[in-house]
Amino acid sequence: MTEHQPSTGADPEAILAATERLAVPPGSLEGVVVLDLSRVLAGPYAASMLADLGATVIKIENPNDPDVSRGFPPYLRDGDEEFSGYYGQYNRGKFGLALDLASEAGKEVLRDLVASADVLVENFRPGTMAKLGLPYEALAAINPKLVYTAISGYGQTGARSRRPAFDNTAQAAGGLWSMNGYADQPPVRVGVTIGDLSATMFGVIGTLAALRHAERTGVGQLVDVAQVDSIIAMTETAVVDYTVDGTVASPSGNEHAWVRPYELFPCADGQVFFGAYTDKLWKASCELFGTPEAIADPEIDTMRKRFDEEVYARRVKPLVISWFADRTRAELEELAGDVVPLTAVKTIGEVVDDPGTAEREMVVETDYGSFGTLRSFGQPIKLSATPATTDRPANHMGEHADDVLTALAGYGAGRIAALRSDGVI
């Protein structure tokens, strides 16, 4: 099937022992081996999600240029030593290998690992792996079942593919930035790195689809995910609004383009989101807030009438504001939260401390020994039979090199010692 033969040298007992030390809790992806060459966010988060779901994920970093996110705040501290909470959140559950891919020996190590891997994730600028002599085609020749997931700014093809890109690149080039903010002000970027995060989600979906195909047919493939493409796919109706009606989406603040009421409203101690726009929800709201006469008011008695911008501004919005003005967020949620879409706008501190967040296990604790405990967000995918494991720590750089190279490449202690002496690992 392939001429590439991984180097050997470890005895079967050593391989078994190393394999046991790399064991992960059972999960849906049990037995799947992932090589994570990615950095910072989109790729690392995608690989971390696979780790949560039971895959054995190997974080591979350049010993001379480690993942820059290891230096990102906030920090857990042990005396003068620091460990990045940012890095920890996006790399939990991974095993660490430091590997110099600029060296021929490092390239050979990666080829040996690819031979026994199922997935490889990278988010370099397109062409980087080819420059290293490790393009998808070469690695697929070693392991035809390999799923090679490449996340980049503009994708692996097209005239823009080699351009450098960050999250803001995707928000700008994908149109999202131009749509966000207030109509009378310059557009505003989305306040989180949605370019990276959307590429993460599509990267995971593509990886799982390709993995299913590889398991069924024995044939892997390249999964090409671009941040810009991902943002375009997150713009809701903006594309069809333009292609059908010629309407160019523009900032609309906290209001929806045409659904009303469906926005932020002030209350006694902050703001709430209120979205009771259907006839059924509007009727329930009028009854809850003591204005049943508004249900049959001929000017606002149907959803289509309330959608009218002028009618909404003159009749509907003032009525809703009057409902909320003297009530707190908690009072409003207590009164109406179980009946209509009404939700307090919370700070992240309130979210972390909310009992509902704990009930859904969306803030999890990870023990980092002398560095203390890291609380980070949990896994939003809830599987009834094979639940995710979210409490495993992120790796220190290169800390699992011996076990990884023994279990996955079959290297003996002498080969590993030589690689370490030569600065390859």
C-alpha cells in the first residue's frame, strides 16, 4: 500500500506501556488519533473538541517557536512560573510533542506518526506544509486513510489563498464587519473572534464527515476550511437579500432587520432581550403585562402590522418600554421568562455564576497541580451515551514526547534520546 515504513526499535512491552499512558477516557471518537500542528485558536479549538469527544490528540509544536498562545493572558501562576489560561482552554486533553519540522529528522518523525494517525489538523498559511516537503499529497501517500484538515484565512485555492489572515480579516472580507454596529456610526467588529470560531465549527464538522467516509471506504481526503468562507456562511439572510432584492445589509444596532419586537430594551436595572413577535407570543405578552386591549387594537393586531417600521416605532416599541421600565431584570424573567422569549442581558461574570450554567456543566474545572485550578467553558455538545470529557489539562510543551514516539511510531529509547540530543524534539 505504501513504501514508507515507520522506524522501529521499541519492544512490544514498551509500546504497550506507552499506549496505556496515552489512554483517554472512553468517548465517541475512542481510538481516533489526531495530530494537531495548529496554533492559537481555530485549529487548536477544533482539535480540542475532538479530544473532548474521546480522540487521542497529539499537540505538535516547534521547540524553537512554540504556539504563541502560550504567552496569552490570563495566567495561572506557581511562583515565577506562568501557564496561560487561554492556552489551557483551547488545548485541554492533548498530549504534547515538540518537533522541529525544519529538520529532515523532524520531517521523518512526522511521516512516521502520520502512518498511524487518522487525522491531521493544521492552520498554516497555504503552501507552508508544501515548503516543508510535507504537503497533503505526500502524507496521503503514506496513509491513504488520512483526513487532513487545513484551516486558513482564504482557503487552499483561489487567487487570495496565500494572503495572511486573522479573525478581523475574515470579518472584513466576509462582510460581517460592514453589517455590525449602529446605522449612524462606523461599523463595529463582532466582539469575539468569530472568524476563528466559525472556522473551528466548520472544521470539526468537515473532519467528522471525512472521518466517517474514511472509515467506510478506506480513503481519506483534504478538508479545506477558510475563515472568510465560514463568515460568509454566518451572515444569515444577507446573501439572499442581495441576490434576490439587491438589498445590501447594513448596521442596525440591536434591532433585527425586519422582525419586531426583537431587540434590547431597558429596564430598572439594566437591559433585557425581548422577542415576542408572533401573534401568539404578542397576545401572551399583552396579557402578562396588563394591557389586553392591545391584542385587538386594529393598528397592531397582526404580526405583519407590527413589523411595519413606522407603526413599530410609534405604537409597539413605546408600549414594550412601558412594560419594562419599573421592573428589574430578575422580576421580568420571573414574570415572563417561562412564557415568552425574555432574557436578561448578563455580564460574563453573571453567566459564570448562574446556576443554569452549572446545571449544563458549561463551566468546568481542571486541576493544574501547583498552578491551581483553571475554570473554563465546557463542551456544548451533550451526548447521552458517550459524554465528553472536559477535565483533562492542556499539555506542557513536549511533555509526552517519549510516550507518543514509542506508542505511535514504535521508537525505542535510544532513537528518542538521539532525537532529543540533536534538538529535533
